[in-house]
Amino acid sequence: MPDTSKASRFFELADQREYAFCQCINQIVRFRLAMRYFQLVSRLGDGWFWYALILAIPVIEPKTGAGLALLMALTGLTCTLTYKLLKRWLIRERPFISFPSINCGTPPLDRYSFPSGHTLHAACFQAMLFMTTPKLALAAAPFTLSVAASRIVLGLHYPSDVVAGAFIGGLMGYLSALCFFNDFLPLFPG
């Protein structure tokens, strides 16, 4: 069990340092079109975009898609367990909770902030796509970047939450594709 008082002190200092940037970026929600865009991206980033992509990959990539889809689904489950454990362990409040001047642009899926689960999943799947189907990765990249940005714009995460989520997710996706992609291909001969 971690020393939560050390983690709390660390996050309190980090929160203060990131507050001004969060408040500035959060002002984008004043523009209705921008707010609607980031709300939609956030909602799709809840998993809907990735579920649809995982189901479509076997059609888009008939030779390798079924194996990749299964690997992405299993890696996604691992990502979910990872970020849920980290959030419970590290306990960082969201910016809109700690700073009332930051507007919450959409209801969060859970209480804590660190790391960003949306960004973790997006970076994971993006890394897996870059490792296995680069053309599809390029097509998905704008969505992945929008998901990461949405977390700060909507007042749900600090930049360090997003950076940590991107790093952890990217590493998990890279290692998953590197270590297991070829093992999953024989399961679904094309």
C-alpha cells in the first residue's frame, strides 16, 4: 500500500502548478461548437469508437484483422484494470473538483483523475495500430489526439494526467503488439 500522504502532497503541488493552464484551456467550453465537439469526442472515447473499430478491423484487414481485434480487446481489458488500480492507489481529485473556477464540461465516469483512462486507452490502441496497420493508425490519430485534448478542455484532467495516460497506454499497446501480435495471427487464418 502506498504512502497516500506523500502522493497527496505531490499532487497538491502539481495541481497548483497546472491550475492556470487548466483554467486557460477550459475557457474553450465557452464556445458552444467547441464544447459540443469535445463532449462528442469524450463520449466516443468512453469506448464506443474503439468498440466499433475493433469490430470493423477484421473487415478492413481480412488477413490480420481478427487476430488484431482480439488482441486489442484483451489489451483494452488490461488497460482498464491498470488505470482503475492506479486511480484507487494514487487518489488525485479532478481539476473541476479542486478548483471551482474550472467548469466540468461533461460528467466523469469515475471520481479520480490520475491517470486519464480515456487517454490511456486511446494511446494504447493508437500504438497497436501503428505497430500493425500504419494506414489505419494515421486515420485514427486525429481522434486519439482529440480524446487527449478533450480531457483537459472539459475540466476532467490535468495535463500530467493526460501525459501519464498517454505514456502508460502507449507503452502497453507497443508491448502488446510487439510481444503478442504474431501469436494471435494463427488463431484466425486469413
